[in-house]
Amino acid sequence: MRREFIAGNWKMNTVTKEAAALAAAVVKAAEGVSHRVLIAPPYTALHAVLPVISGTNVELGAQNASCELAGAHTGEISVTMLADLGVTVVILGHSERRQIYFETDELINKKIHTVLAAGLEVIFCVGETLDEREAGRAVAVVEEQLKNGLVGVDASQLSRLTLAYEPVWAIGTGKTATPDDADEIHAAARKTVATMYNSELAENLVVQYGGSVKPDNVRELMAKPNIDGALVGGASLSADSFGPIVRFNS
Ligand code: PEP
């Protein structure tokens, strides 16, 4: 049985005071929900957010991590540092990291290994561009990113990995994949995982959809059999929009 999982990626937004206030509002919205709820503030706000969510059902995520553990890596943040600040889940492979910061499948795979080896969880993002979708390559691209990202990842570690399907053309654009389109890709991704590992692990894999999820489309998306959660960008920055998403089933 897969546990539904709603996550908010705040990206490069909020200073500490704003972050603490938004986290408090999310805690309120998440009161009594039985599925997982996570917020991923910027690194600089993690320290301010931790006491706000401590002892609640809201989990703390980071938006990235270094593939290295320590040393001469100016500007990088290690998983040890993140764990020290209460982070339990790290988002990796986001399309903004891939496209703007040129993160390759190989680097993302290295990061996945580093995060999992540290005992943390991963939200692993995959998704095709508009050109790739229009060329009929959406499934192939997702499969390739998935296979490359999971190279060497042991079956025993897969329960600490959530997959997020985020079509690049739907992120921050107001365009959402139709629930059927998203469900089809999720099903294909699950099939790939079954081939790489086994059908039980594939069946247990939690797959989030991300790309312009809003209060008015979340229910329809979440109703699909292969959509187990949402990774939310823009709409996670306000309690008015993230609250109803968090409470999509109540
Ligand atoms: C994201 O960046 O992960 C995302 C899905 O953004 P948005 O919800 O704004 O499309």
C-alpha cells in the first residue's frame, strides 16, 4: 500500500521570518492528515523552520545536496550538514538543476547514492521537455533518466526513494499534464522499475506528479491510480494555495 505524499519545493524564496510563518501555516493545514507532507525551504531557512515543524507531521526537505561529503567544495552543502539541520528528504534531479546548472544523469546518480548512503530519503525528479514530448519521446526520456539515475542503487534502498514525474513544460507555466497523460507516464515508470528490480518494488514505489499543481487540479490528479502525490512549486509558497493541496482528500 503506497502512502500518498505531498511536498512543497519553495525554491529560492523566503527569508527566515517568512519561512517560519509559512511553515507554521503548513503545520496547521496538515493537522490530522494521514498522508505525508513535506516542505523544502531554501538552505538558509532550514534552521528557522526546524523548530516550527518539530513534533508535527510535517517533514523537512532540502532542494539539493552535494555528492561529496566534506572538504574543498566552495558553496556546496553536504548531506551531513543537512541531516544536522533536521532534513530527512532531499530533492534531486529537479529540471532547474538539470537545465540551469547542467546537472547530468551521472551527477544526479552520484548524489542519489550519497543521500541514500547517509540514511536520508530522496525525491528523484524526472521529466521530458516540450520538444521531447512533441517528438513522441516522453516515455523514452523518463525511462532513460530513471535508469541512469538508479544505476547501482540497491533494491533494499528503493523504499527510501520517491519518484517525481515533472514534465519540464508544465513547471511554473500554468500548463498541467492531463491526469491521464501523467498517469500514463507514471505507469510506464513503474514498469521500468519492475524491469530493473521487481514488480513488488515497482508496485510500492511512490510516484509524485509535479507541474503547476493547484488547489483546483490536485483532486483530479490524485484520483489517478498511478499518481501517489504531488511535488508543488509555486503553489507551495502560500498557505492559501498549499493548504487545500495538503488537504486534497478532506
Ligand atoms: C517544481 O518546481 O517542482 C514545480 C512543480 O513547480 P510548479 O508547481 O510551480 O510548476
